[in-house]
Amino acid sequence: MHPTDRPRRLRADGIRDIVAETRLSPSDFVVPVFVDATTDERVPIESMPGHERVPVHEIVDRVEEILVTGIESVMLFGIPESKDEVGSRADADDGVVQRALRRLDAETDAYVIADLCLCEYTDHGHCGILEGDAEHDAHLTVRNDATLDRYASIAQSYADAGADMIAPSGMMDGQIETIRSALDADGYAEVPIMAYAAKYESAFYGPFRDAADGAPAFGDRRHYQMDPANCREAHREVSLDVQQGADALLVKPALSYLDIVADVRENFDRPVAAYNVSGEYAMLHAAAEKGWLDIEEVAHESLVSIKRAGADLIVTYFGETVAERL
Ligand code: PBG
């Protein structure tokens, strides 16, 4: 007996690439960049090899390094010079992200997405305005609607500074409609919103919280970010963001949540983004440092998997590494 159907025929050199179902391109990638008001020089981020906190005067050079690999887009995160209860520096006209946006707008062709959240700007590290006397309150909560007012103001401030797209990541209910109407009211009807629609309360954000200095000083984010156990709830979150006017839908993290990426791809008609987060990056680098994995191979395979699951866009710290090989 010999098999008549032999899938191996299409795996030979020469044909294997031709029949590949998924192909990566540098324009699939969005690279996160940390702009830091507290430093005059680039500071390497220990848990994220190859990434740095960059001062405003270096931001154009940093983004140019990314653009030469063929990548067209970056996502900006800010580390402000000071923090307070309400995150005042997040919507300051001379805030660190605003200054970086102006430089990038004037001096580069990058498509710049501004992550919008309060955790890097509040002294307590939560993504919004706290209820009551937080430090002594056992039942700490972030006030949803008071936080929305802050998000509206930050969105306007980022648009004023030249952000090409706004990406709210705070997981407050109603954040998309609030930001949409704030932008429209200010004459920014053409600025799209990429909603972090399904963002999970994930332990894979650890290295980012070191990088952006945004770990909660107490408590956790369980009362606003999603439970990793839930899939139907993601569907509900995404539906709400679509109804509220989200232009693109982001799932975060990516690799442990590929079922969610596939579900959003299947059921909604907006572009889908997936955020290959800091922990997903750091664990592969840690294994590679021990000589247990080949970093370029696993980076490429990770991004192929995320695209195969249905992502149109991949926010990833691996962007440059993989783009350079394509
Ligand atoms: C919050 C935000 C976080 C990340 C992106 N935006 C951290 C959090 O929710 O705690 C994590 C990204 C990563 O881990 O790479 N503004």
C-alpha cells in the first residue's frame, strides 16, 4: 500500500514558500517606543533586550532606526517628569508624549499611534482616578466616569500634538464613545481610534511595567481589565467598542490569546490588531540567552502564528528583528 495523497510533495524547496498561507511584511508591525522625560540619554530596559527609554531629543533618531527596516508605524508610551493623583502630565501641552509627537510629526514619515492611559502618569499607578482615600481603602476602585473625562482631555491633547491614531488602553466602560465625541468636537473627526477592546488582566505585562514605571502601587487591575478565563466577555467588549465607533480592534496579550484573536477576526469587520506583550518578548529572550532557543527563529514563528490567527496588525517588540530578516 502506498499513500495517494502526499502532503509532503508541497513541502519541498521551491514550492514550500509558494504555497505558504501566511506571509509577514514589515508593514504588519507596530513597534512600541518609550519616550522618557526623566533622562537625557537612552536607558536600556533590562528585561526587554534591544529596547530603551529614549529622551525627547533622541526620539526622531530612534523612530528612524525602526523605519529603515520597512516598518511604518510606532506606538508611543510616555514616562513623565512627575506623577500625581490625577495624572496631570498626561494632557499637558508640554507633556513628554506631546513633545515627542510634535517632533515626529514634523521630522518623520512615521505613522504614530499614541497609547492613551493614565497608569504611567498617576502616582498610584492605576489607569484612572481613584475612589476615596486609596492608600487606606481596602476596597480600592478606579472611578469609571471621572476617568472618562480625563481620557477625553488626553485624546484632544494628543491629537493637537499631531497623533495619527489614538489607542485607549485603560479598559474603562464607554471610553471609545467618550474619546470619539471629544475628538469630533475638537475638529479631529479624521483621527482614528484603535480600541484595546479585549485587554486581559495578564501577568505577561511585568517587564512593561518596569519599563514604563507603571505598576500599581497597591491593589491590582482585576476590577477593570478582563479575566483570562473569559472568551464570551471578549466578544461583548469588542461589540461595545464597535458600536461606540472603534476603527480597529486590539486583543492583548497575543500569544496566549490566539483564540480571542481568531474569534474577533471571524465575527467583526474591522481590522484586528494583537499586542505581543513584554512578557512574551522577555521570556523568549531569557531562554535564548541560556542558549535554549534561537531568538530570530522563535520571534518569526511567534509573529507568523499571530498573523495566522487573524491579526492584520501586530504590536510587537520583535518588529525590527523580524522585519530585518524579511
Ligand atoms: C497600560 C498598558 C500596559 C501595557 C500597554 N499599555 C500595561 C498594563 O496594562 O499594565 C502592557 C504592554 C506590554 O506588556 O508590553 N497603559
